[in-house]
Amino acid sequence: MRNRAILTAALLTVLVTACGSSEQPEVVEQIVVRDRGEAAPAVEADAGATDLIAMGEDAFQMCTGCHVVESGARSTAGPNLFGVVGRTIGGLEGYSYSDALAGSELTWDEANLDQFLTDPAGYLPGTDMLAGAVRDDEERAAIIAYLANQSSSTGE
Amino acid sequence: MNDMSPEEKKTSKLGKWSRRGFIGAGVLAGGGLLIGIGVRPGNPIGALGPKVAAGAGEQLVNSWVKIDTDNIVTAIVPHCEMGQGAHSVLAQMLADELDAAWDNVRVMQAPADGSYVVSDTARMFAAPFTLNAADWLEPTWDGLFTKLGQSMDLLITGGSSSIRTTGQHQMRIAGAAARQMLVGAAADAWGVPAAEIATRDSMLVHEASGNSAPYSEFASAAAEQSMDHTPTLKTRDQYRLMGRSKARTDIPAKINGTAEFGIDAVPDGLELSYAAVVRPPVPGTSVISMDASRAEGMSGVLQILNMGNFVAVVADSYWQAQQAINTVGIEWSQSESPVKTMDDQFAVFSSALDAAGDTGGDQAAARGDAPGALANAATSIDAEYRAPYLAHAPMEPLNCTAHVADGKCDIWTSTQVPLMARSEVASTVGIGADDITIHHPYLGGAFGRRLGSEYVAMAARVAQATGYPIKMIWSREEDTQKALYRCADMSRMRAGLDESGALIAYDSVFTQRHDPAEACVPAMYDIANTSVRVAEAELHLPFQAWRSVDHSQQGFFIESFIDEAAAAAGADPLEYRLSMLTNAPRHTAVLEKVAEISNWREPSAEGTAKGVAIVESFGTIVAEVIEVDMTSGKPKMTNCWAVCDAGYVMNPDGFRNQIEGGIVFGLTAAMYGELELEDGAIVQSNFHDYRMLRMNEVPNIEVALINSGDVPVGGAGEPGLPPAAPALANAIFAASGTRLRELPIAKQFV
């Protein structure tokens, strides 16, 4: 009879944990940039935007879903791009590259980055970088200029 | 101490209600519910009607069935559909008892309403019926649960429970009761005895008088019939739909892309804005300061919010919100947790186990005198096992759409617990539960993750702050790194063997015990002296039930260690198990069957070897044999044979799907699943470093089913998982002599 209690207990199982009505803190800070329906403010001409590197930093925002550019920072979905120009392709220690990149012995430079970013899978078939082609020539050039500037030699 | 039953779990220090408590509450809270909700005018059905039968010409027969004027029967199912196929099989069960035409059966998700709590109300409603309810409910029937009320929000999908509880004890009875009411209404109208009226394919037929009519003709009149509280249910030889592999009703929409998941919510008449969020990298920390200067100038951004324990950016599109939040600099408070790495976490476990020693800790189960028998054993072995933290990683990212306005709140989200989510929102935004509506469409995977509702409360808070409707979506990185997790654990195991090699003593002590209570007990084996102990230790990461819960680590611990005992005895691991199952005929039959289909007793092909494991979980006994090829020095899984006894399988194709899914989920975790910590934060972030098993790595899987007969029906969603890891580890031992005592496996063969 007691033994049966074990067996039967299995039938009762429902996966539940705490009901969890935890206390929530108040909203600490609420920055309202604009109300809905209100037209977005005209993009102000950024003083630094004439500078290719600064333009590249802005354009690079489209890449931040997968990449960080920070010395020593942990890679996110894509490898950390700090110091990528001058680095062996597929050469960042500790990052798990696709076979397509891991097997390469080439070094990233402005020219091959330009080809790669134009069409990643076309330039390196088998790459895991399935999104992120930069079709706009100016944006691409700016991003590469920005990346080239982000390396230990620049004292970042 | 001769009691092998798990001790009662009380409300723990975490304030967590025990599993049994929920069930009991449901029974009591719902005791009058189905009766009260029945079909008599003036009952709660009046309020339910507009929610589930709003269309003209639709008649609610009872709270689980509606029949419309086109003779379409709709089963109103209280469980969510997260890929497991429960909607379809529940409808199958109801339709069979109702004698409905399957082609004209539809399925509808029950609204998040307390009237649809998932309980075994039918146990009271229909007692004494013969679906084995009494023999498992009785031990939990009185006293223990009276303190719990209807507030426990039991609209839950989990525990591999839909078919064996709601299906067996509610849907079938609802179908049978509805059928009797239709028959009664027709008998009154035609002036013939009810017993002479036959039902088939949603038609009522009285042969002698030549009368016949579709169900729809008597749907209204049926609602005036008194309800039989003990409708006669079909016996197996009368089943027309149950036990058959009917095609799932949810699949066409999922193939053609019209199926709606939580993330697809586009509420009528609402203009949505989108929220991206960032939560603390280390659990329990909060925002010290936030620098949003860059985000403020980015396109599409509407608001940036410091919510105290997370940061949100609201924008015109999700992409814009996520781009902007990536630029917000956030300083987080320091964590007080001593755990910075997994080594630290295992050190916490280790010291708890050290403190418990050979006899300490909470006794979870005991039989005989394990310490004495261990001391006198001819041979003794001991081992320490480890399991890592795991993420649920459902394909559909966590998301929630919320609108808070005029004292009311509407939520659209994928959840396994709509009423608990409602309660959490109520306490978070200060709106009464009755003014909160939870809309919950299909779930794109859950695996236990969506039993937690913290993401729902987050969205409600953001919507309350903005005042307009928002759809919040977590990035994959947020979900991998800042969510709720399968716990890590450590187990120390000892065994004593007599001169013949027989296992006479077993002792295990570990630190994590959540659910089910019996998962840690090797109850099926005849081991005269058994002791199972828990030495509780703190987890650094928050816990959430993960497919098969405690069985996911305990299956690995127990069945690997039993394999070690077999090796110490010099016995074949399958025959060794059989020799200890003399009081378990169903387990024996399952193991014999898996031996047969895997050719266990024949020599293995060169370079390959097989491992076996058997676990009973959620009412279903599953044995698996896995074959590995080690010729490359790394494990390559070639074949997996699984044999399952769930008592009776309602839909064999659906059941096999679930077992196969459980095996692949379990093997993924066994091979690759691991979350590492660095400075207290999770290292893995996305599918590139939290790997899934790929198609070319999955072994051939063969699943055989045993319908052993007159036992309660078992679950399907989880039981395939627990034997997978130990069967694989045991196969690797057989092939290579390497005993794996921790997971994951792949990195141990680099």
C-alpha cells in the first residue's frame, strides 16, 4: 500500500512553482523623447558626421545586434570586432567560427572587408553571417574606416 | 522508516506551494464547479456564454462543448497548445464519447477564466466512475488541501498532464454527458425511450420510428435536460477515435503559416509601439544608473525607461527599440551572491553535501537500514555526479503585448499559466483580476519556461508607464542569459553489493528537489535497504521547471549509478536491472521489449556499443537503448530504441512524436547543454554557443508502445527525456570504459 503511494504520486504531477507576486519597484526614470503621432524630430546635422569614422560609428549601429567592438569584451552572437582589421580571418581566440572562416589563413584588410560586407556569403561561402550585408557604398566605407580605427594601435 | 513514499512536501521556505497542494485545491475549489456551471439557466454559464459562444446560433451544451447550427461540435479545451498536440487529442477524447463526426469537430482554447481551472472536478462530478481516479486521489483527498482555495489559478499546462487528467476526467465526461442530454432531448421530442436512440457521426437516430436529426437540432433543448453526473463512459472496444492516430487539428495552420502565436499579436484597433528590454546580467541586481544620451537621438525612439530592475526602450518598431537599447549604458548594483563561476556553485553544493555526511539531510525516502547494509556489504561503490544549469531556449522569443488603460488591462502572450499570469499582472499594476483579460494563442515552445510569468508583468509595467499599448520582445540573448533555469545539482551516491553482486544497499544525497517528489527515488527496484536524502543548497540562478523537471537530472544520476553497480557486479546492465524488477511486471515487460527490438542480446557491430536506462515519470514507463559508435574517439549516436508503457495511448502518432521530441531534447542537453558563469553572469548567449543537436547528429529513433491495460493513463510530453542521457552515457561506458559522471558529454571528447 505504501509502495503504491509512490507510484500514484507520479500521476498528480503538475509543474508549478511559486505564484510569484513579487514586489515590483517603482519606475525610477522615464525619458519621453516624443509622443506617439508626433513627427520625429528632423535629424540634426551631427557636427562629427562629416568625419568618416564618426559616420562609421553611427552606421555600425546596424551591426550591434551581433557584434561588439570593445577591447577584451566577450563576443556576442558574432565575434568581437575590436582590432578586426589586421586580424587573421577566423582568428579571434575563443570564438566559435564557422568552418568557412576558421579554415582561412588570410588577414582582414580594408579591401577584403569591403568585399565581405558587400556580400558575406558570396565572399566566404559557408559563413554563419547570414544577415548584415551593407549594400550602401558610403556606409560600408564608413564602417570599415571606423573598424580600422578600433584597434589597440589607436590607443582605444 | 519502512516507508518508501516521499514525505509530504510542505510550503517551502521559498513560499512555493507543493505540487500536491495544487491538485487538491483544484479538486475542492472546482468541486461544485462543473455542476454549477452546467447548463441550467442562471448559472455561471450565462457569463461564460459570450466568451466562448458569442456567435449567433451557437449553443453551449456544457462548459466544454458547444454545438452550432451547422452541426459543428467545438471542444473547449483548457490547456494551451505549445506543440505537444494536446488540443487535438483532447478534442478526440471528447468527440469519441459524444459520438461526434470527427471532420466536423473544432477546437477552441478556453478563455483565461476561473471556470476553466484544470482540475479533476469530474472526480466528484462523476464518481464513482471507473477511470482509476479514486485509487490515486484518495490518498490526497481529505484535510491536507482544504486551506487552499480557488485563488490558486489552476489553468495550467504542464506535468504531461493534459490527456491523463483533463482528458480522462473532464473531456470524456463532458462528451458523454452532452451525448446523454442530446439523446434525452430527442427522446422527449419524439416520444420514444432514450435507450432506443442511437448516436453516430453527430446524428441522433431512432430506427423504429424512422426519426433522425443532427445534434444541432437538439442543442438548445439538450441544455434544458438534467445533467447525468455519472454518465456511462465507453469501454475500449467501443472507442472510435481514441487509440487512433487522428491527424492533429493544429498542423494545417502551422504548415501554411496562418497559425497565430503570442508574438504575432496584432490586436484590433490598437496601434502598437515596441519595447526592447535589458535585465540584470547577474540575478538579483538592479539599475544604479543609466546613460541614455545616445539612444535619445536614435530614430524611432519614443521613451527610455529605468524600471528599477530592468531598462526598457519603447520605439516605433522592435528593431529601432533593440538598436537603441544596445547603446544605453547601464550600471548595475553588485550581487551579494558568493557564486561567480560554476566552480563556486559546485563548491556550494559540495559543502552542503559535506555537512549532510553519510546520514544527514532531509530523508526523502527510506526503506530498511541503508547505513547498516552499506557497512556490511561485500563490495561497495561510491560516485559523485554533476548536472549543469540549462536554459529552456524556446524558439518563440519571450514576448508580451500589453495595454493598460481606464482601469483595465489586456494582455496577449504565450503562456502555460494564463490565470497565474493574470494574478501576477494584477499585483504588479494594481488592477483587479476581473479587469484583466489574458489572450493566449499558440506557444512557439515552452518546455516549462512559460510557467513563469515575470515577462508578462514586465510588459504590463511598461504599458502602464507609457499609457499606450506596447509589444515587448526579449532578444535571444536576454532569454538565454537572464531568465529562469533548470537547476544545476550534485549527487553523491553509494551502493553496497552482496557476495553474489546483488544490490542490497543504496544511498543518495543531493541538493535540489523540486518536482515531482518521487523523481529521486529508485522505487521500482527491489533494493532492500534504500535511503534518499536532500541537503538543500542555494542556487545562484533562479529555478524554473524544465521538461521532466527533477527527472532530468535524477534520471541521469540514478540510472548511471545503477549501471556502475552492474559493472561492479560484473553483470550485463540490462539483465542486472531485470533481476531487480521482480515486483514490477510492467517495467519488466518494457525492458524485455527494448532488449528485443534493439537486439540487446546479440553482439554489437564492431566499434559500437549499447547502453540502457529505464525511468518511470509522469505515469509512463520508458526504457531506452542507445547505440554509439566510438571509432573516431568521439561518440556518434547511431540508433535509439525506446519502449513506452503509458497504460493506454490515446493517439499513437502524437505520443510517438512526443517521445521522439523528448529524446532529442534530452540528447541535446546531454551532449551540449550547459550554462557557464563568469563573474556571476551567464556566458552563453544564443544558439551559436548554446547548441542544439543537429539533424545529422540525431540517431535513428524507433519507438514501440505497450498498452498494458487497466492502469491510469500516463503522460507523453516529458517521459521520453529522462532515460536519454543515462542511456547515452552508459553506451559510452560500454564502448570505451569511460564512465561519465557529469554533463554535457561532447566537450569531454574534444
